[in-house]
Amino acid sequence: MLLSLALRNIWRNKRRTLLTVSAMVVSSALLILALGIFSGMLNDMLAAATEQYRGHLVISMPGYQQDREIFNSFVPDFVLLEELDKDPDVLGVSPRLRGFGLLSHGHNTYPAELLGIRPRKERQVTNLEKHLTGGRYPAEEAADEALLGRGLAQKLGVEPGDELVFVTQAADGSIGNDLLTVTGIFATGDTTHDNSLVLVPLAWLQKVMVLENKVHEIALRIHRPDKASVLADRLSALLPGQLRIVTWGSLMPELQEAILSFDASRLIVAVILYLATGLGILNTVYMSVMERTREFGVLMAIGMRTWQIRLLVLSETLIMGLLSLIVGCGLGAFMTLYMQQVGIDLSRHLTPITYAGSTILPRLHAVNEAGNYLLPAVMLLIIALLAGWLPARRAAKLQPADALREE
Amino acid sequence: MPLIQLTDVEKIYPLGNQQVVALSEFSLSIDKGEFTVLAGPSGSGKTTVLNLIGGIDQPTRGRIEIEGRDVGRRSTRALADFRLRHIGFIFQSYNLIPVLTAAENAEFTLMLQGMTKPARRARIRDLFADLGIGGLENRKPRDLSGGQQQRVAVARAMASHPAVILADEPTANLDSQTAEGLLDLMHRLNRQHHTTFIFSSHDPLVISRARRIVRLRDGRLEDDRVQQP
Ligand SMILES: Nc1ncnc2c1ncn2[C@@H]1O[C@H](COP(=O)(O)OP(=O)(O)O)[C@@H](O)[C@H]1O
Ligand SMILES: [Mg+2]
């Protein structure tokens, strides 16, 4: 009956209740949407950095990731590759050779970063084929096919089918050069990659650079990027000789920082947004308690305990909070889903922003993440409880005789 | 031993920097089964006396005993429990809870006492029939007349069979005919259930219906007499 009394008290002033509930609904739904977009942005950044280029874990010789020294190469152990491939936490394993040099087409010459890969392997680690704007991904058995970024392709003035000349210093000190055929063009939005990255067959690059059978790194894609360091620790036991394994986080510490601080930022945003909402609720509940002073006097006079009065007021706010929470989460999920499926493309107004070793894409795109609901939900209930607490205390502190004299 | 014993009770309300003496040197003893009116002009201290007996207000000085136990010096919690089990309140402006139906209002104290719903409903049905408001159980207070509301309030006060019913000017908002009806009812309940009634009024007609008249003036006992019917 106490619960039904609370429910009826809520419906007593429908307009006020609706206003309070909508304030809570709107603020929690917007918070969920904002956090979803925030998550989407971090996801984009992590994806841009790892799934378009680096991978989540990288195995290389000590120091290679810092200086990218051409001689810092190694012969990948066949057994190691097998074992990595078989590991249930590893989704893809791609041995790579990297070479810096000049690419020419006609009179145009530009510096480029060539990544020697085996297409079938590389596709398990990075997803550049999802960003093709023309042509196709290099074929597995092709000898000299090149996939290059759109910026670079435009500067060179090439299209799929055109020929390129690559010139570089080989490992034996000679000048290595050879012909490539443009087979595809990608655009990721990340200008560093779009303006300089070229994917070529591993065997072709090994020959040009006179590094037969050698690679510079083995890039891995893994199941749980957030647990990269745990897996890295486990896998490092498998590594022969001097090989080292590093995580995306240690390659891009700023990005890792940004992602790790998301929990804190999420909390801060929620606190700020809910502060305003909380004050609104507090005001409403206070008003409704003051208006019912006499009624509380009656309830106390006929024997209701102070804790029951307190509980009554608290349940009123809590019920409103729960109601708002359900509707707010629903609305938030709906908007997040919309932003996930459709999103808003801002590329006509903004260019990609390079930040923390990665790229913030010019789009609003949300991801659904449990934490983005949990926090707003828990916070809303806490806010409702806090906002109900003072008025409830006030009601419970009333002296029945005084309350009854109140008009 | 009297049911209610007030001894040298004083009640002072602070009002800004001043003090209002609502009651002073007030002694009164009431036996079980009495039908007593507190009479006196507005501001004479009637409500204060009822509030003190009902344990919703504490005296500044003096003792208030009910069944030999001091009411004035109990904890808030104990007082609430005491009111729940021993006291029934009826107010001038009915003071029903507007969101509850007539039956829910009347059974509220039973609910607080932990009685099951079927048992509550059964008792309320009998009580409503007895009070002449049978069939109005599911009406909201705003859909009832003043007289009907006050009967629901009587039902609420009677529901848990309290020892004492305190009624503060229960007829003040009723027309004289309805007031008569309510007094008849209170008389009958007093006779049938031996419930002690203490009510206040400044209406001579109502006062004349009481068996004992306690007159107050400026917070003091002016006169105390039993009248022959
Ligand atoms: N809470 C209060 N604060 C100050 N004065 C009060 C308060 N309650 C009652 N009084 C004063 O105490 C006196 C007695 O009041 P009351 O018992 O209500 O009289 P009655 O019920 O006979 O009209 C009046 O003068 C009234 O103004
Ligand atoms: Mg009065």
C-alpha cells in the first residue's frame, strides 16, 4: 500500500511529474548518445591506427619500432608463425617488410613507405580492402601489384592499371629499383597513410631490397585489443632469440591514454550533466513535499513512523528515476542505434584530425557499449536518491502538531 | 486509576522573540468511557490539550499519563507506536488522504499495524455499514460530501479500536443537521464500544450534547462539570 500510495502521489500532479521525468529522460538519453559517439570516436581512432596499419601486437627486433632501421630485420621462424596462427586469441598474423624510397610515374616523384605483405595474411590483420576507392586488393599470387593511398595516387597522377617505378637503397648498399602496377587505391581518411603508404607483395620487396626471406615485423590482430598487454606477455614466451613483442598501446601511448581515461571522462561528463538535472528534481520533490506538509502531519498523527514517511518520499523519487531510466535508456539506445547504423558524415565540413598517433574521422558515429548505459543508469538512480533525500528528511522531521496547523 | 491524567501541564510556544503561553497550570483527569467536550473560544488551548494527550506535541512542563504511563517523555518512535495502537484522531477539516479511496483511508492504520488485506477489508466493510457509509468504499474523498468524509475519518479513527478518540472540532465544517448525525454516531460508538471520546468545540449546540464539559479560557481551566442528560 505504501508503494501504491507513492505511485498515486506521483500521478497527483501529472504535469509536474511529466516535466521532471522528461528532464531525466532527455538528460540520460542525451548522455547515452554522447557517450556512444565518444566511444565511437575512440573506436574509430583505435581502428584507424591498428586495423588500417599497425595491428594490435607487433613482433620485431629490439629498437625497430623506434628507428625502423632497414638492417634490423629477421627471418620469421616457421614454427613461430604456425603457433601464432593457432593461438585462439589471435585473429590474424602478417609478416611484413618495410621499405622507404621514391615512387615515380612520368615526371612525378614522391617519397613513399612500402609495406611488403602477403595479401591473404595481411587481410587478416588490416582492413584496407574496406577502404578501396578504386581497383582491387592485390592478388595473393601477383608478382608486382601495388595498393596505394589516394593522396599519393593523386599526387603521382596514377589510376589502377598504371605503372610505377620504385627506387630505394637496398640492404647490400646498391640502389634497388623495379616496376609496380597500380592495382587498387584506398582512402582511410588518415592523411599520413593516404599520402604515403603502399602495399606491395612481400617477395617483390624482399628482392628489391635484397633482404631475401627477411621481414621487419610480424603484425597481429587479436580478439581483445583492450587486453593486448596480457596476451603480449603470454606470447613473448614463444619468441626465439632477440625478438620483442609490443602492444598498440606502447606504440601509441597517447591513444592508449585517451582510451584509458574514457572511464574518467565519462564520469565527469555524467556528473556535470546530471548536476543540473538533479537540482531540478530536488526542486520538484521539495515543492511536492512542502505542499503536503499537512498530509504528512496527518499520517504521523495516525501512527506512521518517520522512517515510513522517509521511505514514501524516497520511493516517489526512485520510482520517477526508474521510470525515466527505462524510457531514457530506450530512447538513448534508439538514438545510439541510429547513429550507429546511419551516423552523420561531416567530411564536407571537416578534415580528419590527427591526434594521439591516430586519426579522428570527420563523422559522428556511435557504438553501443554496456558501460555507456550502466553509468548513466546508476548515476540517475543516485541522483534521484540524493534529490529525494533532503525533502524526505525534511518531511520526516516535521512535527505533527505544527504540520497539522499548517494551512 | 483514570485513563488520562494531566497534571500541572504548561505549554509555551516560542513565537519570534516572544513566548505564547497556550496552556498553564492545567490539570485534568478523564476516565475510561467518558464523553467529554473541551469547550472554549478560539485560541483558548483546546487543540493544544488534544495534541498533548495524543502525543503529537510535548508539554513544556507537567505530566501527561495515559493508563499510568508518561506520554510526555517518550521517544518519537515510541510515540508513533503509541498513537498507532491507542489513539484515534478526527480533525476539523477531515484530512483524508486525497489519493486514497475511502476504504484505503479508513484501513490505513490497520495497514500500518500489519493486518492482512482481507482482514482489513472485512473490518472496514462492517465499520462502513455501521457508520452509514456502506457502498462508498471505493470513492475518493473529493467525491464525498463533507458529512460522508467526516464519517470516513471516524471510521479511520475507529478502525483499530483505540482506547481514546480525539476529535478537534469535528463538526465545525458541517451543517447543523449533519453535525447532529455525527454526534449521534459518536454517542452510539461511545455506548457500544466504550470508546473514550474527547472532542473540542465552541458550538453551544454541540457542547450541550456532551456528558462532561471542560471549559478553557486563555489556556486555563475555567470550569469542569458533568451535566445531566
Ligand atoms: N505552533 C504555535 N506557535 C505559536 N503559537 C501557537 C502555536 N500553536 C498554538 N499557538 C497559540 O496557542 C494558543 C492556543 O492555541 P490552540 O490550542 O490552537 O487553541 P484553540 O484550539 O482553542 O483555538 C493560541 O494563542 C495560539 O495562537
Ligand atoms: Mg483549535
